[in-house]
Amino acid sequence: MNLSIFKTFKIVRIGYYIVFSTLVILSFDSCDKNETLGNGLISDEWVNAKGVDTFNFSVKPYQQDSLLTAYAGLPGTFLLGKMNDPIFGKVEAEFYSQIRFIPTKERSFLSNKIDSIVMSIRYDTVEFYGDPLKHQKIEVFQLDEPLNQRTKYYSDFKAKLKPTRLGILDQFVPNRSDSVKVTQNNVTTAFYPQLRIPLDTAVFMDILRKMPDTAFTNVDSFIYLFPGIGLVASQDASMMALNPGNSDSRITIYYQINDTTQGQFVFNMGDFAVKAPHIKVDNSTAPAGSFISGQTTGDSLIFIQGMSGGDARLQISYDSNWANKFLNFAVLEFFVAELPGDNLSWFKPSGLLFLQDLSSGKEEDIRDYTIGRNLSRDLTNLSQYLSLCGGNPVTVTENGVNIYRYRFNISAHFQKTIREKKGLDLLITPLYKTESAQRVVLYGNKHSKYPAKLRLVYSE
């Protein structure tokens, strides 16, 4: 399988993104059991499934309620940018963070000469999206109200910012490949590629110098007076992804200790700093808009988007013939469409889609996903997960043309629906949706050349 376009998933991404289900034994008469399955009980032979059913299925748009985007230190990746996607329309993302520090009695930076103040935030280079050569403009402001560690922040959250700008980086192209080298006191240190924004020395230091001394002896007192910072993209470009919680991400005040020695005071945005994103999607005038708004069905084209964009709901009625045979595999198959004006080298298809069950009226994990996640140790072994569940785009040759294809193993879930004499009612959505700007257009079940299929493989 082609893994080149995948993100390396972080172990810390837990909790509110995915509902962890109890592991299920794959047998016709079993109940859910909280025990570990061995690899021998499932197989990756589904990948080569050749059988195909003759049933049509419907695909409709599905919009999840306001998506939970931040809580208790998660997520790790934050999007920043403003972009006009040729297929999905306007998207924008900004993010907000407290800044914290290690209290110290050394506060000479408040009175000594300041050389410069730099905000540096490490890139998550895999999640960049759009034209990589477009110039960016990023502005930094002070938050006007504090973030709260106990608050759950949703996709429609937008923080209030004070009007005075703390810093700006204009007309720059992100360098995602070269390390950044910083020299201080004749010592040069190399850092992973990062966004570096010079802050206005006079403005920033004026804020700090007006604070009482107690603000620098207690972090909570400081945050009460300086709630945090907000980063805003001010022009249409591409979408960057940042890791503000990384140890490289900081605000550094470089100041003179004496004529030959430079000191520094560091504010960090680490695990204890509350962070929250703002993400907004507007598909109203874009090609994707007619499907997402429900004006057209997914018979021919299906549009699925990360951030707070729309998903797809697949439904197929129960057929009594399913119960008369012994099912080996059930596999959903989709091909990726590249529409006029699109560019899949800039807008690669979503790196990992997954399925959830909607038959109860809410999103619930299907058995195949639960098994795959467990056996891959919460996706830390991504290759193993993909071999069991799929959901990644793989380049194949179809009708003499190279094209991306997604396949999803739903064998365990399909066996369950047969026993319950129910049809399929599935949500197709990006995994870790709000951390990615990626999207995809899929051909539907009635497309003339690349129809989506449900492949059923039975024992002879």
C-alpha cells in the first residue's frame, strides 16, 4: 500500500476524537468481550476481494454537529491559513494559546536593552495544504479574554482579540525542508523547520513592563493580565499546520546582559498552555456546495472535507439474500475524482478516511475499526491498521488510467448487520478531521466509468 501521503499519527490523540469501543470476537453467536484478539482471527485477504454485489446504495451529505476541536491539552496540531479551494470553497483557520514560563528571580530582561523578540512555532509539514509557493501574511494579536483548561472548544469558537498588533510576517513562503539556525553568544543551534515571526519590541515590552512584579512570580497571575496570543492569516494563500506544544515553539526575548553577553527569557506554549483553534468553511459558491447543501445526491460525485466541512452518509437497505450465504468479506470501494480546475498534487486526497455506524442515530465505531485500532496499538502501527481496515488512497490502474482508490473492510460490521437483519447506515469521514484541511471527491455508485461498489465475497 502507498503510505507516502500519510501523517504519522500521535499517540496522544485520544479521548474526544474517537469513541473507544470494547473489542469484539468475530463469530456469529458471540457477544462483546473485553479481551485481546490474536492476529490469526482476522486476515488482510479482503484487500483482493473480487466479488461484487448488484445492489445500488445512496450517498447523501452529512454534517456533524459543532465539532469538538480542543479540550484538556488536545489536539497537538493546529491549522493556520486562509485559502480559496477551487472545489470546496473558502476555508480559514487561526489558533489561540496561552503563553507560560518558568518563574525566576532573574528579571533583568524587563529593564535591560532588548535586541529582538521572536515567536517560533514548529511546522507539522505533512499537513500543509494547497499551493506551497503562495505568499503568506500572518499577524499576531493579544487575546482579550482568557482560555480555560476545563472548557471544551468547538469548531465555531472564535476568540476576542485586542486591536493592537504584536507582530507580523508578510510576503513569506514557508520553508518546510530547511532547518532554522539560531546563533547566540557564538553558539549556533539548528531547529526543525518552523514559522518565525518577529514581534514588535516596543509594543510587547510595554505590556510586560506595566505589569506588577508579582505577575512574574506566579504564572496564573501573569495569564490573568496577559491571557495569551492569537495567530491570524490575513490573505488568501495555503494552509499551514503547526505544533505549538513542541519544545521548539516559544516566544523568546533576546536581551543584553552586558556588552558581550546576550541573555534570553522564554515563554512557552507547551502541554500546560491552553490552546484552541478557530476553523471556518464556506462551500456556498463552490462546486462542492450543491452536494453539501443537499441539492444534489452522491450518485455521481461525493464530497468529503476535513476541518469543519461536510461528510457523507452511505445507506443500503437490508436484503434477505445476504443471510442465505456464508460471508467471507464485505468491502466498500471508491475511486477518487479529479475535477476541472483541481490539482491533486496540491490538494492530495484525504490521507485516512474511516467509517462509523449511524443506525442508532449517533456516530458509533464499527467493529472492524475497533479491531484494527486495537491490534495496531491505537494506530501507532499504521501499516497493520491499514492492512486490516483500509481507508487510505492507493494508486491503481483502472480502465488504463492511474487513479486513486479507497477500500474499506467492513466484514465484521456487515456480519453484524446480517444477524440483526438491518441495512447499512455508515458515515464516511476523515480521521482526526479537525486537524486536517485535506478533502476528497469520490465517484458515486452510479458513475458511468468508476462506480463505487460494495464487494461481497461468499464461501462456495
